[in-house]
Amino acid sequence: MTEPPGQHEDRAFGPVVVDRLFSAKWLLAALAGALLAGWGIGSLSPGFAAAVFVFVLLAAALAPRRSAGAIDAAEGAGEPGLHLESLSAVALAAAVPDAMVIFDRDGATVHANRAATMAFGAFVPGVPLQRKFRAPEMQELINTLLAGEAESDTVDYAERVPIERAYRVVATRIRGDDELFVMVFKDQSETRRIDRMRADFIANASHELRTPLASIAGFVETLRGPARDDAKARDHFLRIMQEQTSRMARLIDDLLSLSRLEMKPLLAPGSEVDLHQTIESVIDSLGPTARHAGVEIIREFPEGPVIVYGSRDELFQVFENLLENACKYGQSGGRVIVSISRSEQGSDGETVVSFRDFGPGIAAEHIPRITERFYRVDVEASRGQKGTGLGLAIVKHILTRHNARLSIKSEVGKGSDFSVHFSPRGRTA
């Protein structure tokens, strides 16, 4: 049973007084010497000197004494590094955002922080780490440290399930303790993805430009040689060269548009844009294209203006791209339905603009990737329709700037529906 505080203090009072007097021994000795000197030269009376000494003695015995912890804290206040000694390895590991695993000289797991368990599942203390990571590069990393062949080592490691993740793994011996090692996993997945995207973009852009350039170079060589005096062949080749140069110009324009959008991902507060009037302008501009493809454009619009806020030119580009794609790739369906609607919440709900064609449709496996740069469902058909492979990527970037999104529904043989969703926030100033 715990003793009351007062009772405990009474029992310890004697030793505490002795301890306090012992701590102040040099101060008391100096005071006694000063009082004796004053009494010796006659400046102090014996009674007064004795009274002063007794008073200081009582003050030293009864004054509260700081605990050892308080003294240590005060001494360490001027040296910021001293308090780190009180932090545990577990607390430090928990503060690290990267996955971290501590293991001993037998390779057995000692501790794994929360980031490690989130990334790789539960770690059982005492179980060899080699059982958790069976990849050859991880086995070699662990064995190298345990054998003492290196103080630290680094490898690249990839996890492929449940999702693919890439890590740069750094393992090192904890300084001052030969018994423990620490392994830190730096997630490189996003960096690798961006590097892959950059490499793919350069490769695709180079390929898209190289093809028309090679064609033009071949025709130029032919015109300077065998077809020098063939008027019919010359006209045919010049027409093809003009088409190829136009294709390169469209590709460069799309690349510049995409670059401008990526450099300025945020849209400044825009003016009012009437979707009804903007889409009517798009339909008028693409009327010749629709007639040439034999496609009828059917309007399903509500009465009156439908207002959103943003850039009219950018939204015109979005709708022009989507309607042009519907006319070109849904040509076999003979019609395209363009509609504007609002959800059941009325003025507080989202506004949806849809472009519905009745063409061959898109297989389900292509839909998640269809807005990627240069991605094509049918390469030959796309090039035949003079597509650059960047249109939907530009659409996606513009809609992101307008706090809107693109949804795609399609079924092979039944056509496709590309819908632009403007959120309520996208319709406020």
C-alpha cells in the first residue's frame, strides 16, 4: 500500500536536512570564516555573528532542493543535443515518414515503424528479416551488413503486389552499437513514374515528327530524281507533303498548348461563359466537318443561358475537340447528340455537357488510358483522321484548371459518350 506523502516526508526529513547542509558546506564554511574574521577584528559582536551563522544554517537546511532531473534539465538547457539521449529508438523511428526496420546481428526483426507496416504488412519481432524480403538483392544487402563487409549499403528494390512500388533501400549499422542495424526504404515510385513519362513523351514526340519528316524527305528525293518531269506525280507528291507539314504543324501547336497549360496549372478567376452559346459556336465551326463525314449533329439544350466561370477560349477548345472526335470516330453511326443538363439538385448541382456518338465504341481496357499523351486506340485510324494523340490530354488539363472533370462511357458496337462535369464550385465566381 502506498504511504501518504506527508508520512514519507517526515521519515526522510533527517537525511534530507543532512544532505542539504552537505550540499551547502562550502558556502557555510566561507560564511563562518567571514564571521570569525569580523569578530576577530572587533567589527562584529560574538552574539551577532552567532545569530547570523545560525540563520544561514537554518535557511540552508530548510530551503527546497531541486531534484536531480531538474538540475540535469537546467544544465542541459544550454546544450540542445543533450536531451536527445532521453529519446527512444522507437520514438525516433515513429517520427520518420519513410518505412524503417531495425534488426539485430542475427538478422531478426527488432522493430518496424508504422510506415513499414503500412507498406509491407506486419513484422513479427524475432523473425529473420530474410523471410520478409526474399528478393535476391534484399538478401544480399542484409547478408553484406551482417557479415561485416560494409558499414552501409544501398540497393533498388521493387514491390509488385498489391501495387507496383519502387524503393531505394539504405541499410547501415547503428553507430556505437554493433548489435543493431537499420534499414530505410525511400519510396521512388513517383520519381520513376515521372521519369518514365518524360522518356515516353520524348520518344513518342520524336516518332510522331520523324514519320512525316521521313515521308517529306522521300518525296523531295523522288521529285528531284525520277519524277522531275512528271507533272501528275509532282502534284500528287506535293499534296501529300502539304498534308504532312500540316500534321507536323498541328502536333507542334498541340505540344505548345499542353506546355502552356502545364506551366500555368491554376486558372485565374474567369468571366462568365455561357455554355449554350459557346457550344453553338463550336457546332457552327465544325458544321463542314460533320457534313463531310455524313454526321448529323442533334442538340438537346435547355432554355436560356447556362453559365459557368472560366476561360471561354479554353472551353471552346475542349468542346471543339470532343465534338470533332465524335464526328470523326463515330462517323459510322451517322449522328452525334450534344446535350447540356443539370443534376436534380437544380442550381446547386453540377452541370454536364455530353457528346454521344453511335460509332464502333471503345473497348473497356483502353478507357483508363485514353487521356494519356499520344495514346491511341487505333493508331492507323487516328492518323488517318489527322489526329495528334494529344487532344484528350489537353482536354483533361483544361478541365482540371476549371475544377471540372471528364467521364467516358463506351461499349464496343454501341458508341461512346464523353461528358464534361462542371461542379457547383466551378460555377461560382
